[in-house]
Amino acid sequence: APVRAAGIRGKTYYSTSAATVNSFLLLPSAQPGMSFKAIRGSATYYLRIDPQAAEKFRGLGVGVTRTLASEGASLYFQCVEAGIWDVVGSSGTIT
């Protein structure tokens, strides 16, 4: 089951190096002013970030996910327009 990120303003979600399964992060509804950073700590298991079903990351289709595909990969995003997450920084392999 995905981890539900509630009240995430300015928070960081970190998938630990001790992870034994792939991790899934379900974002709350994108509201202006929210920001978030996700970091993959596991060398073996990926971290997938899911927007709400009717929302999106700017430039991608509605409901399309982002995956931190390499160890140490990170993604920093924020919402400036309701329903849309804007990626403002990243490192590592993101798919």
C-alpha cells in the first residue's frame, strides 16, 4: 500500500537503505504553496511518486507517476497552480 503524504508543506520523504520492497508515495491534492522533496535511499528498490488521479506533474499527462530509479535520486517539487506539481529540482535517474 502506498504511503499517503498528508500535510507535506516543506517536508521530505526518504525511502531508507533498509527498504525491502519498492516504495510508493501518494501525494495529497496539489494546492498552491505546497512543496515536497523525495529521496531514494535504497540501492535495490525504487521510490514511485503518484499524484492524485485527476492531477499531474507539469508536462506529463494526468495521473502519470514519477519514479526515483537510482540510489540517491531526489525530486523536489512544488505547487503554484491547483492540481499541478512543478518539478523545481532533481538529481539521479528519474523516470
